[in-house]
Amino acid sequence: MKNSDLECSCGVDHAADKPENRRKNGLLSRLFSNCAHPRGAMGRMMLSMMNCWHGPLTNWGLGYVPFQDGWTILDVGCGGGQTLRRLLGRSKDAIVHGIDISDESVAKARKVNADLLDTRVFVRKGSAAELPYAESTFDLVTAVETVYFWPELPRCFEEVKRVLKPGGLFAILLEVASADCAWTRVVDGMTTYSSEQLKEFLEHAGFCDVEIHRKKPSYATIISRRP
């Protein structure tokens, strides 16, 4: 998502209620409904756009992760698969897994990473609420612009903790770190959270050493550790 298109605020966005903005938001809604679950031609277009748009956030946020060589990494909600390539560039000889609920996302991520598919990159369909991996598998789990759409967020966080190795890290990267955001009136199924809310959910799920990093306009990276 691009915050320049629709700004978040701490109060009510009265401009969004104007007729011309309602028409604009209707068009945006049809496009951005593919953020949660890309489908068809419009979904494929959205995936290509997200691969580009999420670059600045991802490159900034991953800078707070103390990468080591040879890690096994999972990207939940991998979308178009560009984050998988960015993760490979951070950890020499890493093995990177991606999972997404969308068939279009899985196909796109496999295409983007075709040269390394099934050797260093593995992509499959699945949900954050029921991760199809054994306990204590990963050194790092990432979630880039995706927790807005996770069902039963506390349960999903418990699943992430389960598949992390003891001492493993969970990195959440967000362009929108606000509980009150105009995007939720445009994108079906989207729920936004403040950084403090996410910290509370993480600690309730059993994570520790939660760090919050912020950058204007509303970027946030939240890193936590499985004990």
C-alpha cells in the first residue's frame, strides 16, 4: 500500500466522506480488495505492484534484523515473492520458505524465484492460522504488510512462535501502524493496529524482547523473540 494515496489519521477522515472521494474510494476498493487475497488479472497486477511498492519498507525494516549466515527463514503472506529474494540477500546460504493463502500469490512467487525454486526457495499455499511446518523449524519469520489480514491475530502469533526455533526472531513490517486508518474503509477485510497493540498481542502469545522501530510517515518494524 502507498500511504500517499490514502492517509491515516488519529481522528475521523472527513474528506473520505465527500462524494468525489467516495467515488475514488469505490475504484480503489475494487483494486485493493486484492491485497488480502489476490485473484485473477487484477490480483496479478496487484502482486506486481506490491513487489515494487514494498521494497523501501522491506529494505528499511530488515536492517533491524541481526542476520546470520545459513538461516532458515519463513515469510508469511509472501505475496509476489520479492521479499523472498530480499531475504536471500541478507543471509548467505539461507533457505527461504514462503507461504500465502492465494493461488495467484503462490504462482507469482514461484515465478519470481524460479531460478532457486525447490533448492533454496520453497513456496506453498497455506494460512498463518495453521502453518504447515514442524515446531522449531525457523530462525526468522517475517510478515511484510500482511498482519492486517490475518484471522484471529493472537492465534496466528502463537503459530509463528511454534514454528520458530528457541531464540528465533519474528519481524513484522508495516506501512500503516495505526488503529484508526482510512485504508480500512477501502480494503475489505483489513484491520489495522497500533504498534503498542501488536506488542501486547506478541507478549500475550509468549514472545519477549519486543522492539518497536518507527519511520515517517507511518512505517513500523516490530521485532520480537521466542524465548
